[in-house]
Amino acid sequence: METEWLTVGKIVNTHGIRGEIKVVSQTDFPEERFAQGNKLVIENPETAQRIPVVVNGARLHKNMYIVKIKDLDDINIAEKYKGWNLKVSKDDLGELDEGEYYHYEIIGCKVFTEEGEELGAITEILVPGANDVWVIQQPKGKQLLVPVIDEVVLDVDVEAKKVIVRLMEGLV
């Protein structure tokens, strides 16, 4: 069975002359994903070419991570990877606490009201600050933005790909 890969960051630039890369994090666990010794792959989004890498270290700098990859010591080599994605194997994901979910588990779930009315499917997850916001594509073509808070999200069943929500006044 082929390994499934999940994006944890995007390489947007180089940093300095020693091959460090600037990464926009796309994970809720950057400290874990970019920790020293962690194994990732860098993937070309156009060709799907993957290169396994080992993280030598990382630090947060102006809302981005400066990541040092083992054996990547030259800015000229690092330049080639601009626009590539950093990915982690699905097998390397840690267990989450009850009531917590990875984004890939939520995307594609059908959303229903507590009365049983189907609202659509979750197509995107926005992370604006205090809480996530699910983007639900409705059958009529409109998008519905639903805040991920206890008052709204009543039940999540990732196995059945089904979510039950209570629509607060003003959401629709």
C-alpha cells in the first residue's frame, strides 16, 4: 500500500546562505513537525517528485518557520525547492485527544443541522484566530461559514464523514 502524505508546510523562500528555508506552516503541530530529527519529505507540487529529508532544527521568525534540513547547506540548492511542499507520512501522525481531529479527517464531511437538513460538505478549514471556521459548500452553490465552537458543532463522526451542527441566528 502506498504511503499517504499530508502537507505540513510550504517552502516560500531561502534564509541566509547556509541553505535554511522559510516555511509557511500548515499544521497545528509545528513544534512537533519541525523538531530536530523529524523525518519529512519535500514534494514538488507539479511533478509529485518527493525527496526524503531530516529536520536539523527550526525556529519561528515573523510568523514563518526557518527550517534547517540535514545536508542542505547551500543557498543555491535550497533555491530549487521554493514553492515545494513539506509533507509528513500519515503513519507518523500522533494520536489526538477525544474531540480533536486532523483537518484531512474533516474535509469532505457532510454537514447536517440537528433537525436533519443537509447543508453541504466541508471544503476548507480557515484558521483566522480564536477558533477554526469550516467552509461548507452548499448544493445551491453558496458557501456557508460555520465557526468551530461547542455551541455550534454538536457531533463529529469522522468514520461516517458526518457532522451535526446547530445554526445560530445570523449564520444563514
